[in-house]
Amino acid sequence: MRQFDFMGKRRLAFFVSGALILISVAALLFQQLNLGLDFTGGTLVEVRYAAPVALDTIRQLLESAGYQNVSVQTFGATTDVLVRLQQAFDPAVGEQVIQALRQGGESVDLIRAEFVGSQVGDQLRDQSGLGMLVAMAGVALYVAIRFQYKFAIGALVALVHDVIIVLGVFSIFQLDFDLTALAAVLAVIGYSLNDTIIIFDRIRENIRKSRSEDMPMIFNEAINQTLARTLATSGTTLLVLLALLLLGGDTIHNFALALIIGVGIGTFSSIYVASALLLVIGFRREDMIPAPKENAEEDELP
Amino acid sequence: MLNRYPLWKYLLILCVLVAGLIYALPNLYPEDPAIQVSSSGGATLEESQVERLRDALSEADIAVKRVESDDNSALFRLKSDDDQLEARDIVAEMLDDDYTVALNLAESTPAWLESLGAAPMNLGLDLRGGVHFALQVDMQAALTQRLEVNASAIRQLLRSENIRYRDTQVEGNSLTLAFANAEDRSEARELIGNQFPDFQYENRDGGQTAVLAMSLTQQQIDEIQDYAISQNITTLRNRVNELGVAEALVQRQGPDRIVVELPGVQDTAAAKRVVGATANLEFRLAARPDTPDSETETIAFRNDESRTAEVMRDVIITGDSVSSASTSFDENGRPQVNINLDGTGGTLMNNATRSNIGRGMAVIYIDNKTRTRMVMEDGKRVEKRIPYVERGIISLATIQSALSNRFRITGLDSPTEADELALLLRSGSLAAPIYFVAERTIGPSLGQANIEQGVLSVQIGMLLVVLFMLVRYRAFGVVANLALMTNLILLVAAMSMLGATLTMPGIAGIVLTLGMAVDANVLIFERIREEIRAKLPIQQAIHAGYERAFTSILDGNLTTLLVAVILFSIGTGPVKGFAVTLSLGILTSLFTGIMVSRAMVNLSIGGKPLKKLWI
């Protein structure tokens, strides 16, 4: 099988990673995230039709009138409809919505138009942030115990790297960041971590098997050995995500997009951030297997 | 022998699969629109009452599919969604305040499945809708409560400075204090003015007395109201979480309303009772014989209205100071609520009880209720709301020793009441009373077209994974795909058993978990290929492939599981829901990816002399 020299290109990869992080952080600082209806709240409009109307017709009317992120629901009776818009409330919104709906030719009345607060409180935002930090600390601790603390640093930096870049993409393109997108970011953490650990596991196995001190060589070998697996798993996951992105409609569009970026970046970072970083912080064979102990072990082996 | 499982392993896998199938099955049965009636207090629901309600419904041409009832609740299953609102109104009008009438979507799981404890997953607000409650926050009451607290503090201040006062009254947005003469008043005005600088002060003539009126400024009123709304939203979110309803929606609507939307909760009547509950506790000292009347109040006992007691008007602490609460039973088997106070509450309680050993202390249960009556006005039926406060002493005990921040209260009617009181104390109290102004069923927030698109994309995604595995691993791809199907069944079963709520992002999350779940098999199969390339005999290659891939799979999944568990324990609402799906997905995929796929390989080709492996 062909062997790729992954570690030889690490300087280029660091440069790419650094540039992506820089752009993402700048975007997050200067134009923030475009938070969705779940986070910002907006306007709620209740209307009553004279006769039942298909909700999809209402959606189309509102979208052609330029309203984005509209949620349309029946409200009790089939003639009563509740519309939520991601638009700051002002007293005229109700009338504007009614005007837009009357374009459909049906008789419709405004019952009420009011602002609605965000669906997620500050509590959720703070706790999610805290949760992510604790989760990362937990992962670092686990990896430090199961592997070695330098691996923990690699895994941690790779996670932060992935999360920042995914958020960065949302910020740069001002994509709607709602609860679904938040779920996607959490999923990226899980995915990228899994990928990193699989490669770490092979690196550990190879260090134990070989007596070589040439870490870049061992790393390359491990990455090449797991390459078929990496491609197969990323491949299946991307297949699912592409189906969701292309066919799934508005609701899961951003979820799928965040994950496609995340899976791509996560695969890249497993190789070039998590693993390559170990070389930068001076990972050596002795970190994994203390020199004197190693001889004793060898003696016991048959 | 290599690649053979002992019989018990096959049996174990078979048992798990059968259990998975049974618990996943209820998801295939649709739900009925229903009206749920339940008694809130000690009242029972008689068979004859249920019959009467049923007759009234059929008189109104509402087709009732089935009625299920027991001693204190009844469920009327209807044939059509359109009748639900009308049926609710009919039933509600025939029953008095002791009963809660709520809209419901009742599952129709067959009895044999139900007897095994199987129930379908709830579908979220986006996929199926649910119940929508609009709650009005009583802003005037928020102001009155704030003024009462200030009045209590001012009375203490005046007493400690030995300024005599006659009376304190809260009226509208102001608080009036009556003094015997103008000298006392000016002294008090200076003292209070320093401590409460945000009020507008005004001297009034009260005939016999000199009156000082202090009014809230507009800015203060706005602040108090904003605080009341946001505090109430937080409390309602906590309550909904305590009810175990995932993926609910709680948001502010307009200046003084809160919307609560719950996806198909099973017991809407209980949900309504807990969401709308306004109960709180007050701890007050009993009056001494020599306490002046202006400082005391007569309150009746809750379970015996003829018995009353004189208690102080000043409140030591309220339920707001409770940091945690749980229920248990006392020595006589009666329900009790165990209470832990927060730091400030504990200090206040300790100070008050330390100097009053031997005196009585009353625990008062307060409920801000609203009566809703339909009245005819100008030939139209209009809802009228009359707010009223129910106050009753639930226990009056002698203080034996100084109380700290932990104690228990007894005197509650039933374990259910104790449970609900503990829940309310835990989730924090409401800063202002609330009452229901609207209750409707709400349709799914996603359009039918959107849902269909989503489901289609999910199916195609699954199909692509299946094809990919077949093409890449051929015979072993079949094994992986069968493992994937069992994984899906087990995941659905586990989520149903936990009562998880399924939303569109949740479905996408499940599919993603499945996409990632094939990872275990990919790792194993790639390893087997590697071992075959290394010229290992076929059976040994299979064995080594499973063995060596195992640590990788375990490490990878355990770290991800760790993340999920932490997110679950710290996160709230949607984050929690996601963590549940993720952790269940990891557990089921570990089982199917390793055990089930191995069992299939062992059963079909294990131990057989093979020349070539279709991998």
C-alpha cells in the first residue's frame, strides 16, 4: 500500500490551521454569530382566517414577502394560525403580515401581534459554555490517564481548533445559528474526538511494537494504517450528511452544513493538529515507555 | 475453538433483540386526540359523573372513541381533532374548580405492550405540535408583594429605633404609614428616607393620624415588572424540566405574558397544575398575648377551617429561601417535606428561633388562585377572572431549639401534595402570581412538506450507508448492515423507554450516530484485511481483527461517552436531549458493532475452513 508522508507536510498544515483559526476568531470578534430565532426571539402574530387555509400557502406568501425563518402553526382551530418571525417587534409588523397574507386572496384578520422573548435563557447559554469546558477537561484527564499527558494536550487543542473553525464559518457566512446548529457543534466534538483517539491508539500500539526513536516515521505509519478506516468512516458519515444537506429542507440544512465542515476539519485536525502537535511539544518514546522499565517488560515476553 | 461463541452469548443477544423489538414497537401506533380530567384536591371522580360527561359530549355530536377512568381521573378519546376544543369547554363547564380539564394526545399502545411498560417516543413541537399555554403575569401583585416586603422591613426598622406607628397599608403602587403625630412622622420620614431613597415621599393628613405615603417611581415599577417576568420564566423553565418534559418551549410574549408549549405530555392535567401552580410557604412566629393587633393577623388552618390562630404579620422567611426540598414520610407514615434553606434563609431562621424558644411557629401555605367564570355580557359569553388568595396554616409547632438551615414540615394532605410542594420549592418560586389565559393545541411548527423532506433525506442517507458498506465489504457488509438495523431498533427502544422526545434535529442526530456507528465495524474489517495481508490464516485474521480493534473502539467511544455524560449533567433542555441521544447511540453501537456482528460472523463462518474471505 502506498505510504503518504503526512508528518513531512506538517509545517504547511500548521500554517493553514493558524490562518483558519485567525480568520475565525476575527470573524467571531468583529461580526459575531448570526443567532437564530431560538436565541434572539422576535415577533409573534396570531391571525384568523374565515376558512381553513393550507399552512404551506401561508409560508410561501410570507417568504415571498421577504420574511426569513418563519414558523407557521395551526393554533387550536384549523382557521387560527400562529406565526413566529425573526424580526424585531414593532407595532406595524402585524399589519404588514396581514397585508402579505391577503395577497393570497383569502379573508384574514389580525388577532394579536406581540414580541416574543428568546426560547433559550441566559441560563442555557452559560451552562452550555460551562458544560463544554468541563467536558473538555474531562476528556483531557481521561486521555492523560489512558495515554499520556502530551496526548491530552494534542486532543484538547484539536477539539478547540475544530469548534472555533466551525463557529467561524457560521460567523463568516452569517449562517443562522440556532439550537440545531448548537447540537451540530456538540456532535462535531464527539466525532473529532473519536477520530483523534483512533489514531492515538494506533500510535501507542506502534510505539510499543517498535523500538524506533523516529517519531515522525511511527506517526506516519500509524496514520497510513488507519487511513482506510478514516476514509471509510468519514465517507459514510459524509454520505449521510450530504443526503441531509441536499434533500433535508431548511430545518436540517444548517445542522448538516455545520457537521460537514466539522467532519472535514475534524479529520484534518486528528492528523495535523492532535498528532503533529505531539512532535512540536517534544513527544519522545520515553514519554510512553520509561526506558528502564522497558527492558524488564521485554524479558517477560515469550 | 477460534471464532465460536458459547451458547449463552447467543441467547443473551437474542434476549436483548427481542426486548428491543418489544419496546420499539409502540412507536408504530398512532395517537388519539383526547380530553383529560383529573381531580386536583381530595375530590374523586364518580362513575356517574363520567357517564354524565359522556352523555353531554354525545349530545353535542362529538364522537367519543373510548373513555378510560379510575378514581380520580378520566380520559375521553375522541375520533376527530376538530372536536377537541369544543369537548374541552363542555367538560370544563360541567365540573367545578376541584377538577383540572386539559387537552391531551393519548397514545394507543395495545394493552399487552402497555402491561410490559412499553410506550412510544414523544414527538416534539416541531414534528407534531403539542399544548400551548399562555400565562398572564399579575404585575400589580408583583408590586404589592414588593411593597409588603418593604413594609415588613420598615416596621422592624421603626421598632428598633423606637418610633411608634399605628398602621401600615399597601395600596396600589404606594405604601402608607400612619403615625400618632407629626413629630413621629418627620422622624420616621428621615430614617426611612435614608434607607429607601428610591421612593417618592408625601405627607398626608389622615384625620386622627399623621400619614406618610411612599410611592414607587415609574422606573422602579418597570424594574420590578421586568424582574418578575424574567424570574417567572426561569422558574417555569425549572418546573418544566422537573416534570421531565424535554424539548419544551418557554418564552416571553408581549409585555406581561409567558408562553409555555409542551410537546405531547402524557399527563397534561398534572403538567397544567404544576406549571400554573402558585403555591408558596411562609414561616411566621405565633403572636404573643400582649402583641398589639396592628402586628398580628388571624389565619385559619388549612385542613380545619373552624380552627384559627393568631400569627405575626412579619414573615421570617418564605419558600424563596429554600435551596432544596424532598419528600419522605414521618414516624406515623404521614407525608413530610424535608427542606434545606440557603445561607441567608438559614441565618434569618436561626436568629428568629434562637430568641423565641418555647414560642409557636406557623408554616403557612399560600396559593394565589384565579377563578374563571363564564358570564353573559351583552349577549356574549365572556371569561371573567377573579383573583383570590388562599392562605392556610399547615402546621403550628412549638420551637424546641434554635432551627438551622435544615428542617422538615408536616401537615400536608397527601403524598402527591407533598411531592408537588417539594417540586415547587425546588424550582424556585414565582416573583408574581400567574394565571392561564389561553390553552390551545398547537400544530407542528414544521410544515408537512418539511417533515416529509427531512424523513426522506434521512432514509436516503441510511440507504447510502448500507450501499457503501455492501460495496466495500461485500459479505461482511451484510453483517455490518444487519448490525446497523439492530442498532436502530435498540436505539429507538432505549429512547422510548426513557421517554425521550423526538425532534427533527434529533432524527438527524440519530442518523448521524448510525453513520458513525458503522465506525466500529469499519475498524474491525479494516483490521481483518490488514491481518490477511500479513498472511495470517483466515480464522486467526478474523479473531485478531476483532481483538485488536477492540481497544481503539473502546477508547474512542468511552471518551465520546464521557463528553455526553458531562453535557447531560451540566446542560439543560436541548443540550440534555442531544446528550441522551448521543450516549444511548454509543452504548447500542458498541453492543451491535462488537457483539452482534461478531455473533453473526461466528455463527455463519466461525471455525469453518475457508480459503478466501469476502471482505
